[in-house]
Amino acid sequence: MEIKYTEEELNSIDKSLLIKMFLNLQNQMETLTVETKALNDKMQKMMYRSGYMYSGEQIVLYEYQRTRNASHPRQFLKDYSGVCVTDGYQVYHTVEKELEDLKIAGCWVHCRRKFDEALKAVPKAAQKESLSYLVIKQIQAVYREEDKLKELKPEDRLKQRQVVIKPLIDALFAYLKSNERKASTAKLKQAVTYALNQEKYLRVFLEDGEVPMDNNASERAIRGFCIGKKNWEMIDTINGAASSAIIYSIAETAKANNLKPYEYFEYLLPQIPEHMDDTDRSFLEDLLPWSPKLPEYIRKQKDC
């Protein structure tokens, strides 16, 4: 079965409803930006998703913007209340100061990458004695302990984080502060400065059992877009970019809720035209990826 939609029809899907639903349901999320190019015009795909430890519905939303200007996350997050896990991009910190109910959490993967890059600049023979290596080992120790908590309920995970992981984080930052002047290369200085500047945000996960240490779930969700971006360089209109953002939002949200994306689209798309003139959008509740009314054949089988 082949289903064709124009850009106007795709964009008639009530995205504001999706955003409102997303903001009302979620209290943790991650954000990541990926750059791509269409003709000579640089485009930004902003991606917001539920924190993978969040016990509620998992939602992934792509948004097209021309720039990474602060006005975009400011507009998107203006009614949001909760924690947002991000990299160290200053825009998010600026928006946090403006929005009373928004709290930014740092990403430990981004922090570790800085030290990975610094370690590559060290001769192999000296790597195991380097400051970069020793910091990386400490971060690995934190992740090992965190991994042991993944099956716990949020409240139990929070207790264990306070008892087991917080002392490791305290020791790591104490080590960085006492060795800050020993950073001997530009890359290492950059890594140490980044970590110390982000300390406030990198500690946020210790305060909430549903907040992840990093935004790796966002990176996994956006990987398909990165791999395939050469295939849609023909998208050279704003409407086209916005349409693709909607399609990716639906596909990745389906995957995040253990649905088969192709089968979900095959089931979903014939139903929407029947409601194009409806003013009551309640029919969407039965089509959402977590709806119990969806047919079983579009669900992935859970591993035993």
C-alpha cells in the first residue's frame, strides 16, 4: 500500500498538541542538536526526548530550526517543568535562569569525551600515568556503580546514589580541583575547565532517581538521522524540513515504545485522513504509541 501526503497535509498534523502532550507528561528529558545541510543553507534538527529512566511514556520530538539561538529552546521549554539533560552549551544555562521551573542537568558522556581527547594527545608509554587517564578511570568507576542500579525503582536508586555514587563524585571533583594546575596540555586544560565549570550540572543526577547521568539515549535516537542525512539533502524548503521532523518524531517515539516503526506507520497513516476535518482531536489518544488499543502485530516481542 502506498500513501502519499503533501507537505501541507503533513504539517497540518497538530504539532502544538504533540508538544503540549509531551510537556504535560514528562518531567525529565534529554536534548541534543544535530547539524545537517540542505543546499547552501545550514539547518538544525533539535531533538528532545524523555529521559530513558523516566517511568512514564517515552516521547521523542524533532524540531527544525535555522540556528541554535537561545530563542528556540526558550520557546519550546517555556511551559516545561522539570529536568533537562544537556551538553554544556551555554544557551541551555541561559534559558534555565529565565525559566523558574526548568533545571538543567549535565551529561557525563560529554565530560568524559573531553578527557578522552586529552588522553589521545599523550604518548602511549605515558598514558597510564597521565591525569587524563586517572580521571577517566574515576568516571568509569562511577558508571560501574550506576549500572548496578538500573533495575531499581527511582526512590531506591536515589538512595543508593547518595550512599555509593556521591562519595565517588565528591572525590573526583576534589581530585580535579587539587590537580587543576597540573594540566600540561591545551586539551587537558580544556577538559578540566569544562568539568569544573559544569560541576553544578553534573551533580544534578544525584538529586533525582529518574534523571540519567548522560543523554546517550538521545544520541542513540538521533543516530539514524545522522547515518541517513546524505539521503535527504534534497530537502531544501522549511516546510519539507518541518515535515521530516514530524516523521522522525513519530518513528523514534514508536521505537522508544517498543513498536515496529514501519508497521506503526502502515497502521497510522490511513486513519489520519478520516479525521482531517475534526475539531475534536481525542481520536489521537487511541493512536499514540503507548495506547493499549494498538494492534499486537505492530508491537515488538519482548525478550524473555
